[in-house]
Amino acid sequence: MSKQHQAQLVQMINSMLADTETNIALIQQYVLHNNTNELQHLLHKLRGGYATLGAEQLANLSKTLELTIETGNNGQQLAISPFIHVYRQTGVAIRAALSQFQANAITTDISLALADIQTTSTISQLFTLLQQQDMHAVALWHANQAALAHLLTPLAAVKFNRFISELNFAEAATLLQPFVATGPKAKTDD
């Protein structure tokens, strides 16, 4: 699911699931009153929506019922009970999958946010050590090279690594400057 359309898709799926019992009541009513046109239309709509979600068994049963109606069988003779059972079970399975997906998405979002916080904190700490010409900057750089490689452009990462290797901490700090949240600037005397 793309992040961009995720909310709309989840809303659409939830709407489809919320309509399950209403649709079942309509199917039963259409069969009872032999309203085959409306029944066929509703089955076709359900087949399309659920087939898109990968509910093949429900889509196949719907198609079978549609074909039975097309061949002229009386609507009251349709065996809708298996369809209704699969329709309900499909809803249960989709709800479970959707819940798991949403739980995983939340966990991933939290993990990414924590990683961002940790990276930001590490960058700030490294920047401070570089400004202080503290040799602990080398160990912190070594432990976080992968994060720095993702943060900096490839050319900047090469330069940064070279500056650290040369113990040119001032130049290395300059490369990190844009990524460090700065507090209030100290007043300078002119």
C-alpha cells in the first residue's frame, strides 16, 4: 500500500466491510422476491470489489451465482447460503489482515521516528565533539558511519570520512552544520 493513498484505501475497505450485513439482507430479500436483476447487479458489484482485494473464493462464488441467474434459473432456487457464509468469513479474514497491517504500520512508523530521534541526537553529539576537537568524535563517527552515509550526499560522505581520518574536525563539523538544530545564536560584539 502506498503511503499516499493508504488512508483512502483503508477507508474504502472498512466501508465495504461495514456494508456486509446490509448486502446480505438485500441478497436474501432479492432471492425471496425473485428480483434477479437487482441480485445479479449486487453480486457483480461484490465480485468486482472483493476480487480486487484478492478474495478469490467469494469472487468465484459470486460469478457462479451470476451465471446461474443468467441461465434463467429461478432466484428462489439459488443456493445462497454457501455464498453468505463465505462472504462473512471473507470479511473476518480481511478485518484480521487489515488490523495486522495497521499494527505493523504503526510499529514501523514508531521505529522510524525513534531512529530519526536517535540519528538527530547522534549528529548533534558528533557535531559538538567535532567543534570541541574531542577525539571521542572518531569513535562516534565510526559507530555511526551508515547513518551518516544516508544523511550526507555521497560526495559529502567521502569528504567527511577524509576529514575525520585527517583529524580535521573543523571541516567535518562544517559538513554537519546544516543537519544540526541550532539554538539561539549568541550575541557577538562588533
